[in-house]
Amino acid sequence: MTVEQAVASAAPVREEDGLILDVRELTKEFVLHNIDGRSVSGLSGVSFRLSAGEHIALAGTSGAGKSSLLRAIYRTYKPTTGNIFFTLEDGNTIDLVGLSDQEVTMLRGRQIGYVSQFLRAQPRRSALDLVTRAGVYRGMGRDEARDMAATSLRRLNIGEHLWDVHVSVLSGGEKQRVNLAAGLMSPPRLLLLDEPVSALDPENRESAIDLIAELSQSGVAVLAVFHDLDAISRLATRIIVLEKGTVTRSGPTDHILPSLTVGDVQP
């Protein structure tokens, strides 16, 4: 299915809703090829909506399907059934499930961002070059991207003495901050975060949380997994609780958060 066909077949969305993401009955089955082709359910009937400026935190015990849901929306995983309607900049909606890998890659470049806890990059690439390239990938000019990369690295307390250092020699926390800086270049309409601050010390964690909060305030729709309740309480407007790949609870943060335990936000 082409982008044009997907747009034509997508459900209409009223522009005044500010709706960015509309997930409907999403299911993902994993086939275990090394165990007689057995199937395991990763997600089952997941439905929710996410609007511009909202920040939804995903909670649930280890193996509940939090990261699988992020990867299905980013299309790292191809959903088995269901729909993921995404609102484009022009107001049309598109079903991400029906797109080819090439078409998904084009959307990732400009409109959908993903930041994981791990930095995946060529080991000999410098921090500044990596973040600059992320901006160019999002459609920025080289000089503009380099200037913004420098600003982002400063905001996340990456000293200039580390900008030209190969990322392979950076500490775990430094790599995570570089990864976050790259993911936030030219902020997308939808930002998916998978443990973006898990390796950071308190000071740098504060800088990262402040930056993420600013993105939501600017209208970016955020769907995130955090492994501490404090980050959820400060950033999330709503919480979705998953159990065995199914939504068991959802609602405003002040309604759901008091019932969560540390076990509900474990990796």
C-alpha cells in the first residue's frame, strides 16, 4: 500500500481534536521459529488515542508489552492485526500498519521520533557529528543542524571537550544523553521514548526531564516508558497500564499513579 492509498483508506479525524495517534485493536504475535513455530502474544487488542501536547506514560511489570507497543508504533515490529492511524502535518491521517518499510522510513525522518536507552551508532562517529546527522535526516540544513546539535548537547550537559570524541569511549550516561539529543533534533509530531533517562545521574536526569517537558508544552505528542514513578508524575498527563500485552487501566496521571508500585515500572 502506498502512502496515498493509506491516506485515502484512513478514518477521518477532525482537525480541532488535535489528534496525532489513534491506535485501534492492535495485536502483535511473535512466532518462535526455534520452538516448532509456536506463537506468543506480545500485544492483544490495544486501543488508545494521543493528542498534540499530551504525554502518555506506559506502565506495567516486566514483559507487559510496553517496549513492544512502542516498537509496533514505530514499525520496528510489524503488527499482526489492528490499525495505527497517524495524523500527518497536512491534517490527513495514515494507517502506519499498511505502509511499506521505505514509506515508514520517510515518516520517521520528519514526523516520528524514537529514543531508546541504547545508543546505536558507528563507534568512530563523534557525538557532535551523530547529533548533527540526526538533524540533517529530519530535513535541516547542515549548518543549522550543527548549531542546533551544539545547543542540544549543551542543554544535556555534554561538555565541548567531548563533542569530537568517538561515542564508543563515552560513559553509559553520556551515550544516553547523546542519544536523547539526537532524538530531539527538529522535534517530530510524535515522540516515542523507551527509558531515555535510566542511566543518568540526578543532575543530568533533571536536565533531560526539563527538555522532555518543554517538548510536550510545545505541542509534541509523547508516548513514553519510564522506570521510575517520579518521572511519570512530573511528565505524564495520562497513564496506560499494560498486563500481558493488554490494557488493564488507563486514565489521568493523578488517578492512576497512586495505585502504581515500583514493580509496575520495572524493565
